[in-house]
Amino acid sequence: MSELYVKVCGITNVDQLEWAIELGYDAVGLMQAQKSQRLIDVETARRLVEHAAGRIDTFAVGLCLDEVEPIRDIVDTIQLYEHVEVDSLALASDTPPATTKGLDYWFYDASHGTGTFTEIPDWVRDVDARFILAGGLNPGNVAEVVARYRPDGVDVSSGVESSAGVKDYALMKAFIDAVRRVV
């Protein structure tokens, strides 16, 4: 299997961003969904994107386009739970997309951002898009999930937190180490 794309979502400060870069993550997600405990304000998001420039990919993550609009112009990818016509779209859902036209990524996320793991249906392998598994992944289950479904990437958030919304360096390291052992 080739190198997996590994994203850590819900980054809230420069220290966490630096950990992601140091540990070899490919991307970070900056939460713009209004109901998220990992929500960051626009100025913090702009500082993080500036700090990340040229070192790690950045995703603006929201439920709808309106939520990510203030930082849409500065991130690499827009990750939404709705299909809209924008450049660099990552669609997150628990159903196959009606079309993969215009998608850079399709995130299978049955947890809808809750971080709860549920069994992944076999049909995810049949979607004709660069597919990323998300939702309830952690250092203890990611290797098995990757081996079974062979996604193009994985996305983690609460699975690398020591408490709600607080990233933990040791858990972030354990997660990416588990991914590297499989690929």
C-alpha cells in the first residue's frame, strides 16, 4: 500500500499545529462549525494558516459553506457536509456522493463529527473518489481499519485528545505510528 494521507482535525493552537508537522501529518483541520467545541475564531484560523504555509495542508471544516466562508480564500481545502460547487472540496458524509465530480476528497464519516466509531460498510471501497475514513478512529483501531478498507487516507480528531477538544502529543504520535505500521 502506498503512503496514506493523514489528517488531524480540530487543531486550535500553534503548539498542536507544530506537533502535527513534527510528527509527519499531511494536513490539519481548522474547525469552523459553530457547534463544535473545537471551533476557532477567524483570526486564530488565519494565524494558523499563515504558520502552516508550505509545511502542511490546511482544511477549513464546517457543516455548510457559510461557516467556512471567512477563511475559504486562505486554506488549501474546504471540508463540508454538503456538496457545493467550490474549488478544492472535500465532502464528508455517511452515504455515497451523488457525484464525485469536483471532489478532491470524499470523507466517509458516519459519526457526523461526534467521534463515535461505527462499522464501515463495504461499499465505501466502490466510491470513485479519493476516500478518507473518519469518525471514531484512534491509535487502537486505526491499523485494523486501514488494513481492512485500504482508504486513501484517515482523519482523526477526538481519538487523539486527552480531554474534550484538547489534543495530546503522545496520542497524536501513537496514531500516526499505528498508521505507519500498516502502510
